[in-house]
Amino acid sequence: MAMSDLVQSSKSGEIGILTVNNPPVNALSPGVPEGILAGVEAFGKDDGVKAIVLIGGGRTFIAGADIKEFGKMTSGQTRRGPGFNEILNTVEKSSKPVVAAIHGTAFGGGLETAMACHYRVAVADALVGQPEVKLGIIPGAAGTQRLPRLAGIQKAVEMCAGGDPVKAADALKAGILDQIVEGDLLAGAIAFAKTKIGQAPRRTRDLTDKLGTAEANAPVFAAARDAARKRARNVLAPQAAIDAVEAATKLPFDQGIAREAELFQKCLFSDQSKSMIHVFFGEREVAKIPDIGKDIQLIPVNKVAVIGAGTMGGGIAMNFANAGIPVLIKETDQAALDRGMNTIKKNYANSVAKGRFTQAQMDERMARITPQLTYDGFDKVDMIVEAVFEGMELKKKIFGEIDKIAKPGAILASNTSTLNINEIASATKRPQFVIGTHFFSPANVMRLLELVRGAATSKEVIATCMAISKKIGKIGVLVGNCWGFVGNRMFGPYRREAQYLALEGAKVADIDKALYEWGMAMGPLATGDLAGLDVGWRIRKELALAGKSTGEPTVEDLLCELGRYGQKTGAGWYKYEKGDRTPHPDPEVAKIIKDTAAELGVPQKTFTDSEILRRLLFSSVNEACRILEEGKAYRASDIDVMWLHGFGFPRYRGGLMYWADGIGVKEVYAQIANWHQQYGARWAPSRLLRELAESGTPFREAKPAPFN
Ligand code: 3H9
């Protein structure tokens, strides 16, 4: 008997089975809730059925509401009726026990559906969660009301405001699940359902014993609000989620639902949620490479080698070790190798101290990293990542060496941040296996992994590197080969303008504060201090030697000449106490800036936060347009994703281009054209920007040149 195309119905003896089949993740698209309702009602009338099992077909239970529907609601294309809550209430009211059988992920509306069932069983590797806050919304189908009744206030607040998934074993302990099923899920769920036949169903709405007292709950809510303010600075949804859970402790169930609906609606229509939903789809779009199909053969990568145990090499090795992949790490001298391994150890020990993982897990990860001074074993690895100093001659020498050693079919990757990948590949006889894998600093923390497609890089190598990115917890973004690639090309002007603003009279701390308060993880000058100012300084010196100086502002050069490389030397744009990363404004720096400005005859003025923000970010928007116009990125949303995961751009603002669309392409262009008049060539509007402004086309619809 088919209830709808999306929900199938069958029977096993006295048990009615409803199977949701809405690939890929059984989202609650139109038709799914209705199918579940029809199934429960039909089984309710069927005397031969004594209990019901709800299960997901394919890879998962229900992964939540259909996120594509939200945009339709907020744009007025569809309206959200009260429907879904009523459907869940009907399921809950069923006089026959309903058991949710969970595998994969019961997320958002999926967990809410399961909680409206009377019982929940799951396989051991299932995950449950209320991740709505990650989309800028809150649970909207009574999750904030049913979850505290099952799991208590503390757990409900944690899950609804934090959004992280919970493993089956923890969910069992918390009372969200009733049983973990070993072996076949459906068989286990049927067996469980049989034990409930004839019993009055346990309805979540009627449970009150875990709701606690106002006195006991007050500190829990206060602490949660405080933690959410810190963890999700400026974000509305986590606070709204806590308000909704609090309503569960103060209002009867149905009034609690009404309060939740109000808060849900407010969040759904907020700019923050629209931005975060844009990001959700952008993060999935980025993995799609137009000329590479899903059928492409991946290269198995089970063992890796990294060349260079410096800050980057060490961080890169940690990524593989964390993902369970053994990794060789090579240095040229023992002292550097020891230093690198000590840094890795220190980083891991910090994570253990912070409770991120256990000492035993740290030991396992350390054991996966083999330090060495030779190329021993390099002939057996599937991928080699070179992470030595940024110098073409050195990189070519190394690629020439590994070309002779690496086994046929091994991926040869360079962690270059600026250099021509084709030239690096030319040092080998197998350029089709060479690719750029540009990690962002700190490599073990930042999620962006810029993959640089060389002229000869094979599709297999690209697809494999995209897959590996996911495996090691990164977001891989494929970009074209050009100086500085895409990330640094956009970040360069942003940091350049920060320096110009300082020269024009803005205080160092005020520049950083404007960006930080707006939502960036750090201000641009503090970021420089963290990454090390000497990196750019060395690159500029190399360029100058090669006669390619860009004539950029020189405050950072002056700071570097004084040995002020940033945090690592205790001084950069700021000064730092030993062992402390807190930046302190430094009058010495203010004097250097003032003297330089006087020498260059730069007039001094004051700036508002909004002027600071636009000066920095518009310069990047202009460069991003140039990148698209040259065909070095696939789409504007890839650029958004890069800003989020490489540069600490706030997720709730959707990424650089999405944010710029909010201002409007015409206004951005007019301002840039104006600055072009005022400041000269560095602000020359890109052709694409001008064309978009003239035709009124938003950035998100910009058509890049064919990728090259
Ligand atoms: C909610 O439930 C609100 C309720 O409280 C209120 C209701 C009234 N909708 O990530 P993947 C697509 S809010 C639509 O690559 P994975 C995704 O776009 C929702 N589409 O796979 C992709 O499509 P494509 C709460 C969705 O294995 C494909 O599925 N739930 C949805 O790495 C594969 O996705 C969430 O926030 C969706 N809900 O991870 C869960 N989910 O192939 C969000 C996925 O065309 N989803 N797609 O690019 C996830 O966390 C992950 O996708 C999941 C699978 C863990 C499920």
C-alpha cells in the first residue's frame, strides 16, 4: 500500500511500517509530513495493526525540514501553515504505539518527528540533533518543547542553542532514545514495538519530571545565554532558542509551541537566517566542479608524506593524522624536525587540556606521524604535500626529487600560497599529478583548503583532493592558477587598505575594532600579527628584487625592519606580553605611522566604523570581480565560502559577495569609482564590476569567464 510517493507503507505481522523515501536525506519536503500522517491514520483504522514503526529508506532517517523551502517562504512564494505541528500532534495522539527507528541523522524536523513518536530506537552510529541555529533559525516543530521533556533543560539548551549533533549512546543516556539496536534496525524496531503493544503510548508532551523548577533552571539559562553570546557573537538564533526552551519550563505545552512559533518566525525572516541558508547551499555547491562528474575514479589515499615541518607542514601533517591517515614528515636537519614535532605535540596537548580529545587519542595521533630526515618510504605513499619556504627554485628542486621517488599515480601537491603551479609541475615528468593545496594558517585550524588547478592537473587528482578535503575536515575550493590564487589575492587589498587607513589617521585599534565588532573573527592588523608580518615582507622583497614591486604601503615593511614580526616576536602592529596573545596598542607604532604619513604628506582625518569597513571590504569585492572576470573561480558563492572559512568572515552575513549584494552593486560601484578618482590606480573598478553595475545584475548572478 503506497501512502504517497514519498512515504511507503507495509506490514510485518501486527506491526505497520512507514518508510520515508525522499532521497538524498529524506528531508520533510511537501508530501512527506502528509504521507506520514496518512500512514498513521490508515494504520490507526486497521485492526490488524497494533503498533507502528517509522523508518527512513536509504542512507538516513529524516535529516530535517527541506531547507530549500525556507527561501520560498520568506520570499512569499509559499506560506508556512500550522500544518506540520498539527501532523506531529496527530502522530503523538495515536492510540497505537509509534516507534521511530533511526539511522544516519535525525536532525531538526527529523528529531522533532521522532520525539512526537512515543518511542525511539537507533543504531549505534546514528546521530541526533537540533542544528537549526546553524541556519540562523530555531527548532520550529516543537523541538524546544519536547526535547526538554525527554532530556532535561541542560541538554535541551545545549542542543538547541549549540546545534551540535549527539551520538546515539549519549542520546540514550540523556533519555532521547529508548534503545540502541544491534544488527538490523527494522527488525530491532519491530521487536521493540511488539513489547509496547497493548500499552498506553507514552506521549512526550505529558512528561514533566525533567522540566525542573524556576530556581534550579535560572542559572542554567543565564549560563547558556552567556556562553552563546561568546560562542556566537552577534547571532540572534541561539538566544531565541534558549528563550523557547525557557518557555517550555513556564508555559503549558500548547502555549509553549505558540511561543516557539513566534520566535521561529522572527528568526526565519531575519537577514541572518537568509545569509546562513545561502552559506549552507554555497558550501555544498563549492564541491561541484562543472567538468568533473560523480563517476570519476578516485585515487585511494591511505598514506601521506609532508615535506617541511615548519608551522604549515606541521599543521598539515596534523590534519591527516587527525583523520586516521598515517603521515611521514620530512625536514632537512634534526633541530628543525625536533622543533616541528614539539610544536605538534604542544598543539595536541593544548587540545587535550581543553577537553577536545583524550590523552589516549592524542597518543594515537602522534603515533601516526613519523618524523624523518630522508625520503625513506616516500615511494610507498599515495600523496606527497610539499610545505617548504615560498621560493620557486627550492620548490622546483623538491618536485624534481620527488618525481624520481614517488610511485606512479601518487598525487604531488604543493602548499604554495602564491607561486605558479604550472612552473612547479614542469619540474616533473607527470604534471597531471601535480596540484596546489594551499592550506590557510593555522593549517590545523582553518577550514579553507584552496586547491589550485594547474593546466595539466587530471580530473582524478582534483576529485580526489576535493574528497580528501572533506575527509580531513576542510572545505576544498578549486581555483585557477594566478599569482596569490584567489584567497590571498582578495585578502591582500583588504589588508592594504587597513594600512592606508592607518596612514590617513585611523587608529590601529579602531580599525581592528570596527571589523571585529561587525563580526570578523579578528581585525586585519591583529590578523597580520598572528600570521607573521614577515611573510608578506619577504614576498614583497622577492618581488622588488625581481623588479615587480607593487609599490604598496610600507608601514609593515618598517615594522619588520625593526624586527616587529607580530606575536612571535612580542611586537608587530601591537605589543604583547610574554606568553599572552592580548594585543596592546603601542605608542611607538603610532609614532612610526605618524612620521611616515608626515613624510609622505598624507592628510590626517577621522573615520567612522562604516567607512573603515567599506574601505576594506570593497577593495576585496573589486578584486573578487576581477578574479571572476579572469575565470579563476567558478562562482561568486565560492568566494563567499572562502571568506568564511579562510578569513573569519561572519557566517550570519553570508560571505563577501552576498554581503555586497545586500548593499547593492550600483552603490558599491559608485563608491569604488569615487575612490578611484580620489586615490588613483589601486581603486580602478574591474570591468566585471562596471558591467554588473550598468546592467543592475547582482554579484551572485555574475557570470565568470570560462575557468582557466
Ligand atoms: C529544520 O528542520 C527546521 C525544523 O525545526 C522546523 C520545521 C518546520 N534540506 O551535506 P551533504 C541536501 S531545519 C534540503 O552534501 P552529507 C544537500 O543540499 C533543517 N536539502 O551530505 C545536498 O544536496 P546536493 C535541520 C538537504 O552526507 C545533499 O542533501 N536539518 C538537506 O555530508 C547531501 O548533503 C539540518 O540542518 C535539507 N535539510 O551530510 C541538516 N540536508 O547533493 C542539514 C541535506 O544537491 N544537513 N540536503 O548538493 C546536513 O547537516 C547534512 O546535509 C547531512 C548529510 C548530515 C544530513
